[in-house]
Amino acid sequence: MGEGGRIRLDKWLWYARFFKTRSLAAKQVSGGHVRVNADKALKPAHSVGPGDVLTFAQGRVIRVVRILAVGERRGPAPEAQMLYEDLTPEAEAPRPRAGGERPTKRDRRAIDALRGE
């Protein structure tokens, strides 16, 4: 993996496996939903490198990551996780569901009550 150098923002987000396709990453950047060092990045070709801090939404979670390496390819997940340091606050971090099951009817009613439905 390349330790130095710069790379396109959309390409890096795709390499690091935050988005399933490069076009989805480009759409997020073009929409103004990605910040690089607290400044909005409006072009997918925005250049990023090691040390830059990215802030973006992934699902319902706001992710904050520091780029550690540029990368050379979109490899397996363990390789992709070595490209960044996750700075997302613990309260925001995605948590897996207990048991990996679907919500029960009782759970669904509780969720609807919280939403006011």
C-alpha cells in the first residue's frame, strides 16, 4: 500500500469500502456531503492524502476518519481497514443488533410509539 502521495477523494472512499461503488462515492462528494479537514469537498476529484480528516454520513451515522494510507486497489475488508483510523465518537458508532434477528412485533410497536406513529 502506498504510504505517501495523493488520490482522488471518490476513489479513496471506494478503496476504503465506505461505498459499494465509486459512482455512489462520487455522488456523495458532488452533493456536498463530504468534508475534508472541515471544508466541504464539492468535486469527486478533490485530492486527499495521509493525515486528512474526512467527515461524511454513512447511513444514519456520521463517520469521522483520518486517512493513514492512500492504497493501491480495492482489496479485502481487512486491507481496507488499514487505510484509515476511525475517529467516530462511540455514541455515533454503528452497533450490531443483538442476535442479528429482525425486530419482534413488540419491538416494532415500541419503535412506532417512539416515532409517534
